Amino acid sequence: MPIVAQSTETTDWVSRFADEVIEESERRAGDKAESPATAPVVVVASGLSPSGPIHLGNLREVMTPHLVADEIRRRGYQVRHLISWDDYDRYRKVPAGVPGVDDTWAEHIGKPLTSVPAPKGSAHPNWAEHFKSAMTESLAELGVEFDGISQTRQYTTGVYREQILHAMRHRGDIDAILDQYRTKKAPPKQKQQKPLDEAELEAAEGSGAAAEDDGSFGTAGYFPYKPYCGNCEKDLTTVTAYDDDSTELTYVCDPCGFSETVRLNEFNRGKLVWKVDWPMRWAYEGVVFEPSGVDHSSPGSSFQVGGQIVGIFGGKQPIGPMYAFVGISGMAKMSSSKGGVPTPADALQIMEPQLLRWLYARRRPNQSFKIAFDQEIQRLYDEWDKLDAKVADGSALPADVAAHSRAVRTAGGELPRTPRPLPYRTLASVADITAGHQDQALRILSELDPENPIGSLDEARPRYDKAEAWINTHVPADQRTIVRDEPDAELLKSLDEASQNSLRLLLDGLADHWSLDGLTHLVYGVPKVQAGFPADATPKELPPEIKTAQRTFFALLYHLLVGRDTGPRLPTLLLAVGQERVRALLGK
């Protein structure tokens, strides 16, 4: 049996895939490794098409193999995580909502992505590099270690020349495999009712796979290779003749009418079609593990067909789990061809890398999940902080410990983290109330825990900056908190005796409870005391109407302080407003 260095974290999906991948890698090598150090290098892969903003759905294409590769690396094995940048794909459409791009970019449809101009104002040389750069920066922040491979470079420098010639010699075999699926439809019970190839083309825009057809048909037969035109640079070409012995290939460009005859054994301006290109790369790179999106894992789609075609190139299909879609709170399924899809950079603007890694690590690849850009982000951070505390005190479940470990560190070490990770919702409230005034923010944060006050905002960074960015970019203006300048004299005058008494109880206790915990105890305790119960009585000891009284009291305070029914958590709001101003606004 091959040696598999079992992880102590054996209960999560990452460890299980790592076991399979190590076994398969050593099986392919044909001998037993004496130790991880002498085992063959394990190759895992991802593919990303920089056809537009690379969004958070595409990130799953990277994070799934990254997490598995990192677990294997932790066990002492050598691992290569390849990211194939599909920058030699054709430019299919002008994505909506990209700054610096207008309808004139449509003239480039059909060209390689690296031959399309970058958006106006970009510092990058072409379209592909513009979008690759943003993703590369995000992956660095997330601690993802990878080897990037430009498919433009691979094809235009002749790296795949022998593979192309081999595919052309075996075009009949490839055609026979593809022909098994060309007329098949999705099963009736599936939601997807389009022909598989059509649905796959649409899904490929945002899933990291090249969006191409099965190959070129003409009077000369089937060819799995598409030349880019020597005149207009587009791939709207048809191969009209090919000779296996001389490798002479003749093609004509349908739109511009250009035609030429080239020798394929020295010609580097074209590429294999997607369903041939992908399995060719599996064989060429020796890929053992590569996931694929749900649209590329259905019957007759790229992964299944590739499993047959890869044998033509002398390779084996990798272990390839299907991964489900990633959604955004309040948004539908993401697609790069539509504007406004959030990218990893957008997520990292409002959340720390550890939280984003955790969202991908805690769910199996076939489980869909959502990433929150709305108020839900505060609940996610609360959940993360609770897990952090459970891991610290040893009460977390093994699978949760594993997901936490994969979120906060890689085999290379710990990711940078906030020294004083104060609650995200508290930081967001402070950033909201102070509107960018850092001295005020520091004053409030230093009063949260008087016995251990924060001395500098840097202690709360980068989490504070992420929370501030969320407030500034994702909270509508009409939901921002604006503290009253003057007391609401009319409302104060209209209060009944019970409401006036509740305000007196609050104000009398301010000085003695001026901390986050103290004010929490105070504001929840006032309605209890008014009803004749101790301020520290637990919910089980109280009648249901106490909750109603608390909600009424809270609404009164919000109206008097910010003129609305709701707002930031009251203890944080009171600290932000300050004792003197609270007393003035509440009539004392």
C-alpha cells in the first residue's frame, strides 16, 4: 500500500480529498514512497479565464484545490498548484458594467484575450492582464500559493506543438468521442433544459473554463484546432485542408475573407478547442486533482468528455469533484458577462482574509453557499468570533477546528490578523456614527473595556478598516446613523410617566455602567426593574411581556437619539454619543 501520512484533522472534506490525491499520485508513479519527502510531486490545477472581472464563484475553482494542496503540503509532500490563465481564449462578448469599456470593444470579439485592449485608464498592456492582475493580488492576500501558466505563452511559443499535431493525427478518434454527445439534451428532471453544449458555453463565461465549441467542421472534415486569422486576428476561421505528412494546413477567415496555407509544425497562432485542450493539459501537466463547476460536470460536458479524450494523449483524468455555485446575499447566480458581480477584491475590502477562507473551507465543494455583502456579514462575523473562542478554549468540534485552522494559516504560516479583534458589528457601528473621525472612533473603542482599553486604532486593524469600508460602500445613505443635534422637545413633552421613569433609570445608571458590557446590562435591565424584577434576571425568569417592554424602550431611545425606530446596538450608540450628549438628548 502507498504511504499516506494521515492528518490529525481527518473529519473534514479537505483531509479526505488529500488522502485520495496522495494515493492516486503514488499509484501513477508506480512505486511506493518511503516518506513524503521522496514521494512524487503532487499536481493540482485550476483554470481561470480573464474574460472579465474574476468573481467569487470563480474563486471556488482556486480555493478547492488550494485547500487540498495546502493540506498535502502540511503533511510534508511537495505540491504544485497550477493556475492556467486561459488568456488565449477568444473574446466572446463585451461584459456589462466594466469601467473604461464601451461598445467599441465589440470590434475585438473573436480575438485572443491578450490581443484585446485593456479598459481605458488601465496600466496593463491588454484585457487579460488587467483582470489577471486584480485576481493575483487577491490570491496573495488570501495566502494562496500557485504557479501561474499563461496559455497565450504556451501556445504562441510552441510548447504544445507536439500535442496539437497529435490531436490532428487523431482527429477521427476525437470526433468519434465527441459525436456521442453532440445531440444529447439535459435529462428532463434537471432544471437546465438547453442543449448541454449551449448551457456549458454560457456557464463557461464565469466558471474558469474556455467557452468554445467542439471543433471546426468543413468540407475537409472535423478538426480540433482553430487558427487565429493572420489578418483580423479572430478565430472565425474554417480549416479547408490539412495534410498529416507535411502538416500543411489551409484555412479561410469567414468574415474578412483572408486565407493562407501554413505548416502546423511551425505555426503558433491558434489553439485546440476547449473540450480537447483541457484533457490535453491534464496529460501534459500530470494533473491529479482539478475540480470543475456544476455545468462542466453534467452528462456530456467537458469533464466527462475529457475523461475519454485524455487517453488519446496518454494521460489520466484527474480526481475532479464538482463544486456548486457561490451566491451573494440578495443576488442571483453570478456570471462574468453581467455587470456588478462581486470579485474577491470586493470581498476583501470588507472582510478579513481569514473569514473569506473560512467560508470556502467549511462547506464541501458540492454544497452551495452565499457570501454576505449586506447586514448578514455582521452575523457571519459573530459566528466566526464564537468559533475562534471555542477553538481557543478547546470546545470546538473537530471538523470546525479543521476549517478554522485552514482559514487562519497555511502550510507556510499564519495569515496576518487583527491584534484586538473587536466585534465587527461594534466596529461598523462606531465607523457609522463617527463618519471617518478617527479620534472619535478611538475614544469610543477605548471605552468599550475600561479595564483593558485599546490604545491605538492599529490594534483594531485591519478589521476596523474592513468594517468602515462596509459601512461606506454597502450601507445605503438612508440607513446611515445621524445623531440628533437637538433634543426632540415635542416627543419628550409627550411622554407618559412610565416612559419618563425609564429614561431617569437609564440616565441615573450611565456613569456607573459606562462600558460596553455595563451599558448592555443597563439598557436591558431598565424594563426589568420597572416591572419589579432584578436587572440581572434571566429570560427564563421573566414573563414574555418583558421582551415587548424592552422593544418599546429601545424604540424610544432610538427616536430620541437618531430619529428612527432602529439603529446600531444601543450600548455602542450610547458610547459613541458620549455621556454629556446622551443626557442632553434624553432631557437631563
